[in-house]
Amino acid sequence: MSDASIDVKAETRLDLLVNFWKHFRTNKGAVIGLYFFIGLILVAVFAPLIAPHSPIEQYRDAFKAPPVWMEGGSWKFILGTDAVGRDILSRIIFGSRYSLFVGVVVVSIALSVGIFLGLLAGTFRGWVDTIIMRIMDVILAFPSLLLALVLVAILGPTLVNAMIAIAIVQQPYYVRLTRASVISEMSREYVMAARVSGVRTPRLMFKTVLPNCMAPLIVQAALSFSTAILDAAALGFLGVGAQPPTPEWGTMLAESREFILNAPWIMAFPGFAILITVVAINLIGDGLRDALDPKLKRS
Amino acid sequence: MSGDTILEARNLVREYHTKEGMFGKPVVTRALKGISFSLERGKTLAVVGESGCGKSTLARILTLIDPATEGELLIEGEPIDIRKDRLTRELRRKVQIVFQNPYGSLNPRQKVGDVLTEPLKLNTDMNEQQRRDFAMDMLVKVGLGPEHYNRYPHMFSGGQRQRIAIARALVLKPKLLILDEPVSALDLSVQAQILNLLADLQEEFNLTYLFISHDLSVVRYIADKVMVMYFGEVVEYGTRDAVFENPQHDYTKTLFNATPRADVEHIKARLAAAHS
């Protein structure tokens, strides 16, 4: 008896996953994005093994060395060196760690706090709802980067503070999304059935309603992962994010902007790294949305 | 056995207070305008009425989800007021409900086994093994099998889902079961199966039913007493035969006349009326 039941359980979980993959796979762009993202994670994890040089070591004999395919380039520095003789490829490889770190931390903070506030607002309505949503409206009323800039200026310019600031700026989207889903789920009959069978409000919020609201939140998390990386790079560029000599992509851009005319590769490669990463994650997000949204499913 | 009254409602009133916008005037909607009735153990009371007449509001009050604005509610002779007292487990177990839409009343992320054991976990002191065995027994009693225990609701048909919903309501061994149009979302052959199942379960567990419906043929089949509601008021209340044979109120007469009838006499009469 118990053996049979375990089999059934495994089958349904697997079915869900297989079904999801079937829908996700039809979107070629999303699959390419996913492969790139997995590659990026591997690069970040094994950065010390892959990178040819230390990201902060200065080679005094090779300032602004061009990349290998340009005249004067050498295989020692494949993407060239920057103004103080550091290997750009190594810095970009190590920089992927910071970008992924920023994305993960910002999304986790924004998602967990956003879900909690959204659940409170959607469940209790009334004055709780009014207070939470008006605060979120105030945050939304400011241009996001400007608000992040002000917050970092208050907290002090470090990467951690930049992440906190970006998380706060992204908060309202999660709160609104959760609240809207919760309100629509709360009116369903299974919620009333749960109440009649004695489910109290906290359990109702987290165990009954929340799992049914997750699909749009997963999509939002994937999409705001790239926004977080972009915002962190922007703050780094403005000099209030990660501080030199940290090999963060935005900070690298900022350091090299005065050489854009005579050594453009110093600025180009970190820029490309940001661009490709953000595009890849956005593609994954689009694919997730198509695969998770039942209205768009064609089966 | 007239003294064995399981549910008594005295002058129940329910008002909804809403506002038109943030600064609008408060609007009071009276959904129930003083409802009184009583229900004996083991009997079935059918509540009939059109949409918006307060049937579902009544169901919400009787299942102790919403409080009544005024009036008294007595379950097994005990007055209950959820505005003042916290609901106890024992009280929670006495009244359960089965909903109209079997597609909306089961949580899509919850396995059938969890649907059935969750009420037990929250309201009884059974351990996990006991809960599991009890839920399995209940699945068999409503005509499903133990092999359905680990499946998700989307794998079942409408009739099977309604059986699951009935099993969920019955695991707590309630005294009173509110049936909020339990068969109106099902097709006719399945309706008959579910109604027979309900009749069997009523006998087995000595259940009392409050059956909300708009389908008079179903009401005639299952009810002992009938209550007709119209705009939040009871306009007719009596035994099934009395109400069906000799309706008193105009609304009840209109309601009965609106029921399609297929006997030859009736068709002839209608055709004669149409040609004259």
C-alpha cells in the first residue's frame, strides 16, 4: 500500500516538471538564455581556476595593452589590460561573482519581504492594506535609480548598502503582485472550505493561499534579477556601489570612461558582459512566463 | 422526538456595510431580514430561492464563518455567538459544508490525502497513522478508492471531486451538513449518484442536512421540510408535501409554475392556452 502511494507521488511531481520543461523548451531564446546563465554560474563558481591572472594584480610593463586580435596584443592578456595594468578578462570573470551575488541577494530580500507584506495587505485588507500600499506608492513615485542613489548616499557607498537600496526600490512590485493574487485567491471557495475545516489565518495565508500565487512571483523574480544587476552596475558606475579595486562590472566601466577614445576595449568588455547577462536573464524570464501562465499554454 | 432539535435560528439578521468610494456615504444592505427556523436531527431542510435572496449569506452564518448582525443561533441547544466567543474545536466539528462548484472548492496544490487529513490534524488529537487510516476509510465510504489518496484534484472528474468534498466535510463527523447547491454543477446522471450517496450517508451517520438549491425536482426528492426565501425573508416554511401541494405565497406559486413539466396533461394545457 505505502509503496504504491509513494510511486504515485513521485510520478505527479515528475509530471509537473516534465510538463513545465516541455513548454519552456519551445521558446528557443529562453533555452539559449538558460544555457548562458548556467555557464555564467559555472564561471563564477570556478573563477579562481579559470581566470588567467589575479583580478587585482597590476602588471607595470603592460598598461592599456590591447586585446589579442589587435595590433600589439598578446596571448598573455586575451582581452587586454586596463589603465593600471590589470587583466580585463580575469576581472570580468571575477566580476560575474559580484553580479550573481547582487542578483541573488536583492531578489531574495525583495521577494521574501514583498511576499510577506503583500500577504498581510491582501489578507487583512482595511487599514493594514491602506498603510502598506500607500507606503509602496510613495516608493514607486520616485524614479527608482534616484531613490537608490539617495538611499546609498545615506547608508554609505558599499556594495552591501547598494544591494539593500536596490531591494527597497524593487519592493513595491512584489507587494503589489502578491496582494493582487492573494485577493483573487481569497474569494475562491477552497479558501472558505479551509476556514470551515478550522484553518486559522496564518496557516491560511502561508500554506493554503501562497502556493497558488507563486507563478507570477517566480516570473517577476527572474525579470528583476536582471534589473538588480543593471542597477548595481549603474550605482557602481556612479561611484556609490562597489568601490575600486573590486572587479565589479559597473565600477570597471566607471574607472575606464576617460580612456574611451584611446583604449576603448577597457570600457567595451565589461559593458558587453552586463549586456549579455541581462539579455540572457530577460530571455529566461520571458520563457518562464510563457511556461507558467496557464492562459498562454497551448496544449 | 420533537425535542431533538439540532439547529435553531431565531430572527437572524445580516447587514453588509459598504461605502461608495473613500468619502462616499455608507450604504447598508440587508441580506437577511429576520430568519427563523429549526431543524431536527436526521432530517433534511431544503432552502429554495432565486439568486441574491440570501441563501449563501445564510450558509456563511450557519457554518460560523460570518457572524449574524442580530438574532440568535442555537446548535444543539447551545447559543453561539462568534462575535464574542472564540470558536472551539468541538463547535467547529459540528457544522461542515459542501460547496456548489467542485472545481473551485478544492485547493489545486493540495493532494486528496492532505485535503482529508488537514481538518483532522487541526481539530482532533489523532496521530498521523490514525488520520491516514481514517481518511482512507472515508474515501471508500464516498465511493472512491485508497489509490486516489495521493492524487491531485485536477486528476478527477466533477462528480469525483464532489465526492472528495463530501468526504472532507464528513471526516470531522459533523452533526449538521450544509449543502450549498451540491449537485447543480454536475450533469444529470452524476447528480443522481451524488444524491443517492448523500441519502446513504445521512442514514449511516445520522446526519442532518440543510440543502440549498434552486432545483425543485431535487428538492422534492431529498427534502423533509422546505423553506422558500425571497429577498432575505422566509415567505414559505413547512413540510415538503404541504409546500408542494398547497403553496401559500405568490412567489412560491410563480416558482412552481416556472418549473418545466413534461407530463402530457401539462403540455396539452399549455398548447390549448397558446392557441386560444
